[in-house]
Amino acid sequence: MNIKQGFGQFRKKDDRVRLEQEYLNYSQKLTFEGERLKRGYLELINKVEPDYFVTLTFAENTVSEDYALKTMREFRKQVNRKIFGGYAPADKLILLTFLERNFNNGIHFHILVKEPDTNRDYDLKHTLELHWRKMRFHGHSSFKEEWFKKIYNLEGIAKYIVKQTNGVNSPLIAECSNF
């Protein structure tokens, strides 16, 4: 039972008023924290100045956040090895990885990618797609035209990524991000 559902149980007006005030205070705190988190995300995105916006999905809506994060760590490791060679550390490639749930509770990632600084010959889009396809439960349908975009309007992309930041339903900046 949440706070609002509990209003009918209280016979005394004072109890109901107190409970309504607690709910209002709680809502305001979530809004404040959400706005603070959103500003922090926007500052971080602007500091990195990413070059590409990538969306990667899972084929199954039953994938847990824990599994998704493990998959992302492995994906990052494989992509780093391909771009930088051998056993490159997983933190050479600058990715800001945001885990988000969609309307049917499925998990997907929004990733902001800084163009790697390397002399090696590679195609970033092809490398990301190839290695995501190797991951278990990846989303085959996610490789339409829109999954990989050059960023021309960083402010617009940043606002899109933080659109759900409101305290209780915030995108999670994945722990495997290295910046």
C-alpha cells in the first residue's frame, strides 16, 4: 500500500493532513533530487563532448539490470580489444552508458561515444554492431538506421537521455562507464 492509498484508513482529520503533508514533502524531495541528478548528467555529457549517440537493445524483455550491466562490461571489453588491439584495458574507449527501461519494462542502453584516438584502422559503427550481435539476448531489430547517429546537437541528445530523470524513474548511468 502506498501513501496515497492509505488516506481512507484515517478517521481523524489531523492524521490525514499529516499524511498528505508527508506525501507532498516526499514528492518535492524526489523532484529536487531528480533535478540535481539531471543537472549532473548534463554536466558530465557536456564535459565528455561525445561524437556518436548509440542505442542498443535486448531481444528479451526479461533481462535483468544485473545481466544487462554484465553484458555491457563484456561488450566494452571486446570493442576495446578490437579498436585498440590485444588486451587493451576496458577503459580506453570513452563511453557514457545509460541503462533505461522502456514502456514494457524492457532494458536498453543509450550510449554516448567519444571517437577513439588510435592509429588502428577500424569502422566504429561496424565494430559496435558486430560485437553487440555476439552478446547473448541482443536485439537483432535494433540495427535500423537510427541505432547509430553522429551527434550534431549535443544539447538535444543530452536532454533526450535525461528525459526520465525524476527521482523514481531515472536512467541509470551504468557502472561500467569509464569517465
